[in-house]
Amino acid sequence: MALKRSQRIKLLEKVRSLTLAGEYDEALEDVTLALSNNPEDEDALALKGNILELIEHYAEARACYEKVLELNPNNTQAWIDLGDHYTNKEENDKALQYYDGAINLIGRGIIYVSKTHEVEQAYFGKASLLKAAGRLTEALVCAQEGLQLAPDAELLRNFH
């Protein structure tokens, strides 16, 4: 039986709450239910990827994020999620490619949900990797570019 829009929204909100509370097994059960109703639900796929990332099921998490991009190559958040994924795996060159992909979309005015959040996450992710690679000047320029787009981005304001 297909979920109504309001049921889907409530279920995904529950999944987010369970995830924040560390109730990963129950969150996975509920997100799987959402996906059984619509296997191409980008939000549910991304949430599942986030949960799987938290429990260190990296290959499965990556598959969820890649599926989101297959469904919607303009999903800025999926580009950021893959950047974060490869950062967690310490595959920094790949991570930079995904952060750059998100930054490219943002530069073209493509935002999935929240401009401030997506700018903050993409630019902070990239700036952090550049800093870790000893490329401090590039990192600071990147953070400043992000701040110009999203002046309320706390992580970018405090980047140094």
C-alpha cells in the first residue's frame, strides 16, 4: 500500500529523529518501509545512506548516494553526502571532486533544500580537505567564497 504524502513526511521525520537519537536499527526499518513504497524516493535513499554511514556500512551508504545522483544529478545534497563519504574513507581526491560538483551546482543556482546549509557543507568540506592537505591559502579562499554566498554559515565564519 502506497504511503500518502503526509504519511511519508511523518515517517521520514521519525527516521530523522530516530537517527539523531542513535536508534539506527529502528531508523533503518522505517526508512526501508518508506523505500518499499517508493524505491526512487531521493530523501529516503539519502537518509538510508546517512544511517548506513553512521554504522560504518560504507559500501551500502555509497550505493544509496549514487542511486540518488542517478535519479537526480542535480541533487546538491547527494554530491555533498558523497564528498563526506569519501572524506570519511580518507579518499580526499574523490571527496574534493564531489564537493566541487556540489559547488558547481550551487554556482548555477541549483539548491536541493537549503542554500545556507548546502553552501556551508560543500564549502566547509572542501576547505577542510584543502587545509588538511597543507593548502591553507586555498582553504581560506574557499571558505570566504562560501561566506559570500551564505553569510550566516557558522562553520565558514569560524573557519581558520
